[in-house]
Amino acid sequence: MERKMEESAVRDGDTAGSEAGGEDALVGNVTKLTVSPPGYSGAPRKGHLVFDACFESGNLGRVDYISEFEFDLFIRPDTCNPRFRVWFNFTVENVRETQRVIFNVVNFSKTKSLYRDGMSPVVKSTSRPKWQRLPAKNVYYYRCPDHRRNYVMSFAFCFDREDDVYQFAYCYPYTYSRLQHYLASLERRNLPYLQREQLGLSVQQRRLDLLTITNSEAPDHLSPDREKKLVFLTSRVHPGESPASFICQGVIDFLVSQHPVAQILRDHVIFKIVPMLNPDGVYLGNYRCSLMGFDLNRHWQDPSPWAHPTLHAVKQLIMQMNQDPRVSLEFYIDVHAHSTMLNGFMYGNVFEDEERVQRQAVFPRLLCQNAPDFSFSNTSFNRDVVKAGTGRRFLGGLLDDTSYCYTLEVSFYSYMPAGSNAPVPYTEETYMKLGRNVARTFLDYYKLSNLIKDNRPTHIQSSEVKSPTGNGKDNGVGRDAVDRQREKSQGVRH
Ligand SMILES: [Zn+2]
């Protein structure tokens, strides 16, 4: 029997947010772990659940049998950094039809969570391969006296097909392999305005991809004395923030499409995109760190070529472009997902110069008009000391005052549409749609700043890329007031 259950059944749930404390045994994922009742020694029966997380982006460190109907689940901490325990992703099989269970995820490292507001884990199964969120009414989030008053998320589930393998995750997974397949399919299209390069390798020798999207044949690009505007976008520095990858893919899908806005943008602007800044962390199923346990978004000031090679490579490239007189790096946007707030929103830097502050607010304001899920009121500008090593803060200090550095955040859970109080849970599609809206907002921005004076029609009914908001005036201002208060008090980390 391959149970890894501790017979002592010590419920050693860690104190939320602290160091490992008793979790140090959780170094690997469970591998086809059959959980039979204590004392049972025969061959596993139907209904003795088999748990597995030994696959890409998988995460489950331990399972405790509580009763026939109830199991305690332990998230495997980030590799080399036991402080972070949020992302989970595992399969369950060998179920009985109509078997009802309660799973308790008992060792989250965070206390504040959108579970209190209706968020729920996602599930799929062999016969229903599309991820969906569990009904919120089956999910409970509470302080549990049995786990040192740690916060526990419990969910009830009823298995319905004996032959299905069920998979549960914190949010819609987006793996390194998925990205590789997507980029390979883009390359096969041989688009003249798309270039894919390997910018470097991770510690475990995974690809750090860089895409360049621009029409280098356009008159704007051919004039040698004209400075080229450059937009730089990165995502997945935090590996558990999978919604960032859907946004990033939405940006890319839009920019390579035949949509007239995309064509105009390619004629005037160079887009450089690093879709996965932390490929090892994503592969390993970490929430926040790299293989070696570093939060890469705290190491921009001095990344090491051996300890933080992907970050080092991206920083080198940005420094190089910043020196290049032929290009003007105007935007740097780093995409994240947020575990306690709703909507899409941005963080920017604060400056003494009021005019610069106003200029910096322009892009998020325009995005708010294009994306019904983007909130300008949630957008904030700060200079917290703890954020000093982030890409936004570091590059904000490095680049000149005509550049804008933002963190783009999106909720792991939902958004409030204009004029509504009912949160709409994000799907893979609506995350991608936010990405498309981010991309097309650059045209509004560059028209406003007079770089682009193109009067080509920019509205089409395209089957390939849906025009995200037909009326374009649904700017969500009404909605912003609704969620204004809730986030003010919430600690933020990105
Ligand atoms: Zn983040």
C-alpha cells in the first residue's frame, strides 16, 4: 500500500502566512496515491480514491483520510520556499458512482481569499473536458479549530461516472506545454509580422520565449530617422497566476489577427512579448516562486544569470532597448492575477510631477472604456517599499519620463459588469477577451497622442476576432463605485 498518510494523524496545518512549521515533509506531489480506510489491507476497492498530482503544473502534497466521506488535502509548498501554498491541481479516480465527498484544503498560506466572496475551485473530467467552476454553494471557507485555526476551504462534490478521471484546480491551468503548442501553431502560420525567438533558458533548461510583432515593411518602420515606439509585455512571473497567460494569449491573438486595428498597430508599433517569465515555476505547479524558491518579481534590481536566468535575460534586453536610439520603449506591462480583488485593474508608479501622473492615468482610463471588466477605480499608483524589486517599480525608475510601467492585474474570480451587483465569474474566454481589449486600447492611446493619424475604418464583424464591445461606450463607470470600498482595506501583493 502506498499511502503516505501519517498514522499519527497530526493535524499540523501551518499558521497562515508563516514559515513551513511542520510541513517540511511535503516536498513532492502525491503519485497515484490510493487512500483506503485505516487498517484496510486488501486490494483497493472501487471508491478508495486514487489521488495524483505527478504531472505538469500538478500540486498536491498529502491526503489524510478522515472518514469515508471526508479527506484533508495538503497543498505542496512552492519548491524551496515553503511560505507559499495556494495553487493546487490534482486528479481523482477510482470513484464510485454517486460517491459524495468533502475535500478540505487545510494548509493555505493566505488568509484573505475570494472564497469568501463566492470563488470556487475549477473541475473537469474525462467525459467533460471543459473546465468549469464548482457551484459556490458547495464551497465553504472558514477558520478551523481542528487545524490550529488555520483557514480551510472545504468543498462538497458528488462523483457521477465511475470511469471518469476528475481533475480539480485552484484556477484554469495554463501549462508550459500549452504555451509551447500555442507558439508552435503561431509559427506554422508563417506570418511575416511575427517573430519567435528563444531569449534564454530557465534553470531547468526550459525555453524563455520572446515574440516580436510588427510590420517591418510599413513606411513608418522604413524611415531610418524616425524613432520606433515599443510596447513590452511580460506575464507569468508568478507561476500560479494562470489567468495572466489567458490575457497574454488574448493580446497575441489580437495583434496577429486581420482585425483592422491590429493591422494599424503593427504598422506603427513594435510589440515585444515574453509570455512566460517563470517557465520552471509553471511546470512545477508552484504558486509564486521559481525552482530555487525565488519570487522573481522581487529581484529586478540585481538578477543573477545563474539563479534568475530568465529574469536576467529579460532585463538585459530591456536595458539594451533602452540604450538604442532607434526605439522608444514607451510601455512596460507585467501581467498578474489577484487572489483577493475583483475585476481587471492596474498598478502604476507615483511621481512628483503631476503632469506625469496624469499622463500615466491615460492608458488605464482608455482601457476602462474598452473593457467592461476593467476598473479604473481599482487602479492605483504607489511606491511601497516591498514593491521595490518588482518589474514595474524598477523599470519605472530606470526608463525616462515618457515611458509608462504598469502591473496589469485580473481577479482569479470575477468582475462586476456596469450597473450590476452580481459578480460574473471569469472564464478562460473572458480572460482572453480582456487581453484583446488591452491590445486594441493601444490604438486609442496612439491616436490620442497623435502618433497614429490613420483614418482607416477600424470596426469589423470578424469571425476570427470578435470585436469586444460593439458599442464601445460601456465604460463601467457605474460599476466602479460598487467595488470601490472593498479593496481599499485589502492587503495587496503582486
Ligand atoms: Zn503576481
